[in-house]
Amino acid sequence: MSKTAAKTVRRRKLHLRVRKDINGTAQLPRLSVFRSNKEIYAQLIDDANGNTLAAASSRQKDIQAQKGNKSEIATFVGKAIANKAKDLGIEKCLFDRGGYLYHGRVKALADGAREGGLKF
């Protein structure tokens, strides 16, 4: 197994361990984070019905227009998902870091979502 594959397997195991305890509902959705080497994605998910309520990513046109490093872009994604949640009337959510360490871009996204008004 290559080093990259081993990291992916480890992250998936961590994510499954967290997902045992975290389940989102329509009133209290799960804020799921996926981080690739270049981009970062966030979704508000209702696990009870299997629906994605809102999504934001660093690939959106308005966020791509922003200048900054990857952590600063992650903050913009956090603010964008918080604004979409506010439009849906969602104030609270459960944070699912997706098996990643709560550090760097994942922390920046969480901080941006908190600045935007989400509570978790």
C-alpha cells in the first residue's frame, strides 16, 4: 500500500469513528468538511432524510474571485455556508471535520462559519 493510500484509509477510519456519534437532522444538520489538496468543500446534511440542505466550496465563482492563501479561502467558504444556513433558518449545526485534524484549513472554515453566525 502506498503512503497516500494509507493516509486515505486512516482518514476514512477516523471519519467513520466520528460518524458513529454524529447524525444530522433537519433542525440540527451536520456540517461536513472535505479537504483536497487545492480546494475545500462544506455541506449541511440532514442524515435523517439523506438530503444536502446547503453546500459551499472554494470552486464557487464569488469565492474564486477572492485573493488569499488556502486558509483565507477556507474562511470565505465557512462564511458562505453560514450565510446559506441563515437563509434556511438554521442557526445551529454539528461539526464533522471529516477525519481531518482540527487545524489549518479545517479550523479556518469552522472559524468562518462561526463568524457568519453558525453555532456548533
